[in-house]
Amino acid sequence: MNGNIINEFSPPTSDERTMGMFIYLVSFFTAIIGPLIIWVIKKDESNFINYHGKEYFNFFISYAIYSLIGSVLMVVLVGFVIVPILAIMYLIFTLVALFKAYKGEYYRIPLIFRFIK
């Protein structure tokens, strides 16, 4: 980053905020490939983008597990309630994270496991 020392608490640049936002925005079209490309290319250049890349993939993995459990629970009918609720939560949390990243905030998405540290 041009020889500047950037830490987690320095405000992100406009480009960093935009790329952080794109991680979440692209996920609506390609759940894994798009965010992964952005994160892998930019993670070493910016702590902000690295943070949001990790946060997105922890979010994605957690909700994939929740969806799998909800699908299995469809056998006992409770899954038919759980899966649509998960889908709505996924949409809402993705949108909130998208806007928070654009505002330059280090947003922690609720209800996820931190697999990637």
C-alpha cells in the first residue's frame, strides 16, 4: 500500500470500501467464485478487504450448514419453516454487511461461526 502502514483501525479508502462492498454484492450472482476472486486478489493489499472476505466466507459456510440442517429437518416438517427463515436472514444480513462495508465499518455478521480467522 505505497509503503504506508495500515492497521485495522485506520479508516479504509474509498477503493477499499468499494471492494469490500463488492464482495457482498457479487455474492448475489456467484456465491463462491466472485467473492473468492475479489478476496484472494485484494486480501494482502488491505486489512479491510481481508476482514470482509473472511467475514463473508464464515457467513457463507455457517448458513450452508444451517441450510443443510434445515433441509434434513424437512423430514419432520419443521424444516419447511426454518429454511425460508434462513433464506430471509441470509438476504438481510448480506444487505446489511454490504452497506456497512460501503460505509467503511468492520461489521460482524450475527449467528455465524468463525471458521476462517
